[in-house]
Amino acid sequence: MIKEHILDIATSEFAILGYSALSMNNLAKKLEINKATIYYHFKDKKSLYNEVILSLIQLDKDEREAIANSTLEPKEKFKQYIKSLINTMGDNPNIIPLTLREMAGFDIGIESNISNNIENDIICMKKIVLQLNLKEKYKNTDFYQIKAMILGTIFTYYSMQKTPLELKNIKNLDKDNKKILNYIEEFISNILLDALCEN
């Protein structure tokens, strides 16, 4: 239970501050425990950070694999995959700043075991995409680019919705997050399916 609590608070703190700016002393104060307790559960700050990233990558992984292996029609599988990603991020908004920092290379870099988990998610998405009736020019597509398009769109819309800036037209779009998440899901699914697939 204490390990999960440390992970939960550390996730929020890494999302706000990034790896470099997070002080283990300040984290211990925030947790109201001594630093030795953190180090009992995690070898060092880097181990804690990697565990945070890995726990976020694995969120709802089984759900997306079940979608890929389901008997749903391929376009519906793709839509459900997108929906799962969006719901995971909607429920865990710390994923967005942490992922953006990693993608931009602002933090320390992730361990190879984490890269393997990212690769497994790409394989899951690829399994779904290859079942679609792809246009000829997309039959040998780069699946990392597709994943980047999906994540980039989700991150952009969600970040705009969550910004502290006075962007009234965006803020008025949705007060409870559901409308923006549904809009993103429909937008990404439709635009990519139209682009990738034969009629």
C-alpha cells in the first residue's frame, strides 16, 4: 500500500516538475514519510521514475489487447482501440506531460524494459490496423507514425482543454471532459480511417 501511495504522488510530482526538478527530500515531505522509506521500495530516483513510466504504459494494456484479439469488425476494433487510449488518458492526465517530456528528450530517458512495453503496444495497434482494408500506399506504412498521429492529436486537444490560459472558446467546449474526449475519439477515428482505408 505504501509503495502504491509513493507511486501515485511521485507520478503527479514528476508530471508537474519533470525528473530533474523533483527533489526526493521534497517528495518525502509531501508523502509525510522519511526518505529511507522511499528508498526501501525504490533503489533510487531513477528507479522510481522508471516505475512511474512503466505503470502508466501498462494502464489498460489488457483491454487494448482484448480489443485486438476480439471478433469485432476491423474498423470497430480501431475505434475501440482509440477510445481505450483516450479514456486511459482522460482518467490519468499525468500521462500527457510525462510522455511529452520523454518524447522531447527533456528527461533522463527510459530503460529498455519500458521501451519493450511501448513496442508491445505498437504491435497491438499494428495487429488492428493490418486487419483494415488499407489503401495500397499504406500497406507498408510506418506504424510509429500512425501511433504518433494518434497520440499527438489526443495530447494537443486534451492539453488545450486543460490549459490555465484564458482560451474561452475551448474552455466552453466542455465543462466535464466527456464532450472533448468523445470529440477527440470521433475525430481521430474518422480522419485516420478515411485516410488509411479503401471505401
